[in-house]
Amino acid sequence: MKRVLIVSPHFPPINAPDCQRARMSLPYYRRFGWEPEVLAVAPDHRPDWRDDSLLASLPRDVSVHYCGALPLRLTRLVGIQNLGIRSAPFVNRAALHLLLTRPFDLVFFSTTQYMVTPLSLLWRRRCRVPYVIDLQDPWRSDYYQHPGAPRPPGGWKYQFARLMAWMFEERTFGGAAGFVSVSPRYLEELSARYPWFRSRPQTVIPFGGPSADFAFLHAQPRRPGPWTGDGLRHWVAAGSLGPSFSHSLRVLLSGLRRLRETDPASAARLRFHFVGTSYAPGSRARESARPIAADYGVADLVAERPHRTGYLDSLRLMEAADGLLLLGSDDPGYSPSKLYPYFMAGRPVLALAHHESVLAEIVTRLRCATLVTLLTPGRLAEPPREVAAFLGRAAGPSGPPPDERDEVGFERDFTAEASARRQCGFFDSIVNAEA
């Protein structure tokens, strides 16, 4: 059996989006011929994102090695909070020890903490182990340079991150044996930037639906839903709302306002719940949905809980909701991992997505949502009307019509097991080519 070292600085009990592929794949790697070990950063270095409920999903017989990082209380004094920068020396030391004392066939970087990936050049020179990079988000991005884009967050920190990406991306990616991506757009962007990239092994693999997580959740004692018996229709949107989601959020709330103007009784039966909208910890978390709802005069129909929510609690909310709201990004390459638990929760879904986006393509393929396409030339005024019409049906006694979901296609291509199978097949091709 071949062996893979998975480098994921964020890892349970830390609840971060970029650790979910590795976490959900761990139970299946051996089934497809690969023995995994994980190198992560100790959770004490990210206490604000701790979620112990994730530990139950980890196989007990898979080794997870936790290393250190520079203390946040010290690095914050010079404005550095990025875990990749704080942990790089410690990841380097721990990885070299593992690679020099264990016979690994491959290193797999499954993280958006890209500042640890340049270490791979040293590891490959010294240990002769190839590495694969998982593109869950772009490292270099020109999103905020596009006309009409919002001002980039972070001030000088954003500019520093851009400088680091400019300095290290091409060299690091140039040494990689292959690339996994959640979106074909990210591969296309890199091919346009670096002509050599087109010839590198690459594949598109979604995160996958968390079947094991739902199975674990259903094995626990049932909890009553938070809105039982109030006669209202509760719709939930789970996940962060950064600047790139502003347009889809405004279209959604514009549609709600239109419904209130034309059918106030139906609008009064609806409640929108935005959960976990900020990455900031505790009291530093700020609302991002309700202020915009106030601009549209519908703040009384919107509730927001900006602080982070436990992973299993998020799944419970999805199943307890009358429907789910899936907001797409202005970035056409955006491929949200939340789509797959939304599918498995079995609730009606209203999706708002860029008309040329990966999200729109997957939703259409799986037939799992009512899709409102955004930014389509010649029909920019239509989406709020479509949202209002859908919400009017959702507020009715029978709710929206059921979706004709492609359950067979989902099981074949979009579960965590299917994702792990495709990863391992790709790993096999990389190792064979290296040999």
C-alpha cells in the first residue's frame, strides 16, 4: 500500500473550510490503496475556530501529527495572524522528520495556507518525494482589481499577501508533480498565467458530500428544531459572507422586498437566518447581512448570527430549516463545499449564482435547487422578480415544488467516497509517472 503525507495546517478540532477535503477523505483512502498520515498545526494556535464535534469523524487508526506555531499574542504585535506564516518553520521541521523516517510516496498539500507550500521544494530536493497541490482557492487573485470590485480588505496585509503570492507561486507550483482543483476555472487561470502549466497533470475533484457526518448526526439523540410550531417558513444560509457575495445577497433581499410590496402576507410568513457569516472570533464578529437587509427595508425578516457555528450544529440547522439559501460569489470559479451537505439535508434550495459559474453548472447538473442566474447580459432586472416569485411559492401552504434531484449522479460523483476514489486514482498516476 502506498503512503501519502497530507499537509493541512488547519485540521480538527479546528473547524476551517480548507481542512474538510482531507477530513472527509480519511476514512476512504485505504480502500483505494493509500495509507494516509496528516501533518497539522496544534489546535491551541487557532482556539477561536475550535470545534470538538469534528473529532468524532476522524478514523482512530490514522496518524495525525500536530506541530507548533509562533504564538499569536506575539505575531499580532507586528500585524501577522496568518497561520501559514506562523507555522512554516514548525511544519518544515516536523515534515522533514516524517519524510526522513517513514517511506512516503507522495505529499499532498490540502490547504489554503499557501505560505507552507514553498517548503515542498526543500522536501523534494532532500527526500525525493513528489508533491501535489490542492487548489481550493486561488493563491494569486486579481478579483479586487476588476472594474466595480469592492475595496480589498486588510489594507497593507492584503498587499503583503499579494507580494508573497507573486514571489512564490510560480516557483512552488513549477516544482509540483500535479494539481487537484475544486474548480476548472482555477486551472484555466494558471494555464493563462504560466504556459508550462498546461502540460502538468491536473484534475478537478469537488469536496464531496459528508455521508459519514450525516450518519453520525442521525445516530445521536434527536433535538427539536429551533423554530418548531411558530407557523413561519424558516430559510437558512450557512457560511461566511465576504465582499464577493454582496451582489447575490442584494438580489435576494431585493426579491424579498418586492414580495413584501406585492404580497405582504406571504412575506410576513418568511424568515431568513444567516449563520456563521464572519470568520472573526467572538465579539469581533460583525453582521454583514442585516445591515444590507435594513437598506432594503426587510431587516425584521432577517436574523443573523455572525460568529462561527459548530459543524454538526450547522448540519442540524440545515435539516431543521424549511429551505436553504445558497449565495454564489461574483467569482465564476467559486465552487462552495456547502452545496453537498445542502443536497444531503434534503431541503428545498434557492441558489443565486453567476450565470457562467461553476456553481451554476453543478446545480444544473444535480437538479438540486431552483437556480436564479445573476449578471446575465440583457436581463439584469429579472433576478429579483424571479426571487420574489419563488419566495411567494415558498411562503404558501405547500411550499416550493420539489426538485427532481439526481441522486444516482450524486452518489457516483459527488460524495466524499467518490472524491477520495478520484484523488487516489490521481495519486497513482502521479507516482507511476514519477517512477
